[in-house]
Amino acid sequence: MDSTTEIMISLRAGRALLGLSQEELAGLAGVSRQIVVRLEKCEANVLVDAIEKVRGALESGGVVFIDGSPDHGPGVAMRRSGRRPVGLSSLPSELDSPA
């Protein structure tokens, strides 16, 4: 099982994958920007509910969370699908046209 600190680090990586600001992620997750800041600083006084909201917002944007193993910690990746990631809607995409 991944530690809370590792999960918080993965949340920051997920935000980076989507190219979101802390303010944008906070809005999508329904939490304050200060909560996102505290998560990314790995502060211990963040409620599990806030972590779940932020993770859910990132997952809805296309981020996939990868569990850690004995050899490596947890990670993040982008889902392969037709859905556009939240922060990348203005970029051209090969997903917009059939192959």
C-alpha cells in the first residue's frame, strides 16, 4: 500500500500531466487552492475527503494512478481514450479525426 506522502506526490504529478494550475485543479475538485497547495507540500493535516476529490478531478481529466510495488513507488500516466484531458482542450489532437 502506498503511503499518504507518495499519494500526494502522485497528485502533483497528475496536475502537471494535465497542465493545470493549482487554482484550476482546485476549481475542478471543489476544494480551495490552499488545499491543493497543502497536498503538494505533503502536509499531514489534509483530510482524506480532499485527497479523494482532487484524485477524482484528475482521473476525470484522463490521469491514471499506478500503484507502487516493492521495486518502485506509485506513478501516474494518461489514459488512452477519445476523451480530451481537461487542461489540453485547446491543443490539436490526432484523437479528433478518425485514423
